[in-house]
Amino acid sequence: MTKRDKSETTNADAMEQRLMAFAERLGRMVGTIQAKADGWMDRETLNKQIASVRDDATRLLEQLAGGAKKATKKAKAAAVAARRQGSKGRKKSSTAV
């Protein structure tokens, strides 16, 4: 075997090792994705999770709506109080035009 043949064999072995390492990494990744996809395909569990998210969102929206109503009532009361206070110092004009 010549020096050139040994060099080509060494390069081919190195390439094969890199290719095998790549294939192993790819296989692990595909296995992980497949395992997750199988979990996603469990309809009953997926439906329960979606229903839970929906219910949490509904409760949150109800809380936000309740807080907005309270804030609106407070703002209206403050505006009425400010108008009352602003009108106390004014005199009514008795002159007619």
C-alpha cells in the first residue's frame, strides 16, 4: 500500500466516523421528536390540556372585566365629586341678557 492509499483510507475512515456521528445525532433528534409527537397525539390528554387553558383564560377575562367595571365606577364617582366641588365656589348670575 502506498502512502497515498493510506492517506485516502484514513480520510475515508474519518469521513465515515463523522457520518456515523451525524447519523446518531439525527437519530436521537428524530426519536425525541417522535416521542413528543406521540404524547401530543394522545387525544384525551390534549383535550384536557386545551380545556384547562380555555377555563383559565375564561376566569382571567372575568377577573379583568370585573376590575374594569370597578375602575369605571370609581372614575365616574370621582368625576361627579370633582364637578360638585368645582361648582361650590361659583355664583349664579342674576343678570339676564
